[in-house]
Amino acid sequence: VFGSRPWVWQQWACLKLENALRFQDGHGHDFMLFDVKKYVADLWDMWLNHPSNTEFKQIFQDDRVGDVGRSELLDHIMKPFELIDEMKNGEGDWDFSEDGDISVYTYLSFLGSGWVVASA
């Protein structure tokens, strides 16, 4: 029904978010302080209401799609951003506070870095 546009938007929003975030304590866009959900919701509203997107907006707001269809689409395309928020807040599977094996080098392994760290 919606085509590929929402998924392209999701990729664009991921890139915009990546560009906006910082890993810098005290910075206004520090990962831990940044309101990811609000930022992405604002991007969605801006995209949905853009004049070049009128056709998609008509489909999105069509009665045949209904509240359930709109909600399902938003649940799917907002999922990566909800996961980022869960990671930031240490919720669910992302709570590493009691894990003694997490170190500064864990971040590199998440990124797929090829660094090898010798253990003494």
C-alpha cells in the first residue's frame, strides 16, 4: 500500500540522526542527552507535510488505511530509533551495568573494527 517511500525515509532519517549525534559529554547533541524520538518524529512530520510528498500523505491519511494501518507503518519504520533509545537508557537486553566483560574495546567490536587487543 505505502510503497518504498517510508523505508527510504527511514534510511534518510538514520543518516540524519547519525550526523546529529555526538559522543561528547556535555555537548547539546550528546548521545545520552539527545531526544532521539522527538528528533525523528520531527523529521517524520517535516517529510510527511512536505509539498513534494502530497501523494503519499493522501494514501497515509486515507480512511481505508485507518488508524491501525498508520500505526503499524509507524511501528515498523520507527523501530530502529526505539532501539537506540532503549540502548541509551540501558533497558531490556541493553542493560550492561552488571556485566564485567564490557570495556572500552567493546565499542570497537560493535563497529566491526579490525583492531586486535593483546591480553596480558
